Amino acid sequence: MHPAGLTRLMALLTAVAVATLGCAHTQEPERRMYLIAEDASSIDFQEDAPGIGGAGADAYCNELQKQCYTKCMRRKPEIPSIEKHSGKHKEHCTTKCLNEFMDCIKKMEEVERQEAQSKKLQFPSMSKALDWLKAHTPEAPPGTHVIVAGVGFVIAIIGGVLFLVPI
């Protein structure tokens, strides 16, 4: 390879390496947990956090799928070439109801995403965030996302104590 071409290649590789690594002297955000309340036993967050515990959307959509399949198998297929209760009929109902199940799951996920968005809090500094959270703890149940000066946190209960934990 020609020396000028080699120099250009080295310059290009150096520029790419610097661009991907970023600035070496930039400090990482401090990953500290912040105490909100020493006793979280008085916080009744179950009503405020319907997504905690999981399986609700799947169970609901699964039940809809079962009902869809039962109803579909009772009726004559919409497609005239398919005989009732045949293998093709079962396949048709399975596909149709699986699509309904997937649509249900997508809708439930969208509802959960919108609820999570509405539970995000933003503060310019940690002291303002802690002051607000101490005063409004019941309004910010565990699982709530908090953004302080661009750094994400989540509210958690650890050993009966309420904390602000980095994400």
C-alpha cells in the first residue's frame, strides 16, 4: 500500500475510534440510591400500580382467545369450502383466534405503556426530587420512573424502606 494511503487509512481509523469511544474525561453519573422514607409500611401502592404482579393482560387475552375459539368452532366457517369441525375448520379457528389474542396483547401493552408514561416525574436537582417525593409518597408508588437532571431512577421498596434507585 502507498504511504499516503496508509496515512489516510490510519487517520480514518483514529477518527472512527475517537467518535465511537466519546470523550475520555466525561464522568459517568453516580449510581447512588436515595432514601425517601425509612418506613414504607404505610404505603398502600397496590391500587395505584395495577401492572405490579404481571400476568393480568395475558390471562385476560387468553380467556378472550378461548371464548373466540369455542364460538368459532360452534359456527359454520365463513369460508364455504371448509367443512364444520374438520381439520381445516380447527386450523381456521386457531389462526383467527390467535390473531385476536395478539391484537389484545398489543392493546394491553399500549395501555400499560401510556400508564407508565403518565407516572414519569422530572426534576432539575436531586434535592427538589427528594423533597417532592417525601411530601407526595402515596402519589408516586413503587415502579414510578423519576428523572433527575437527565438521569433515570425508579422508586423501589427494599427491606421495608422506600428508595430512589438508578435505572
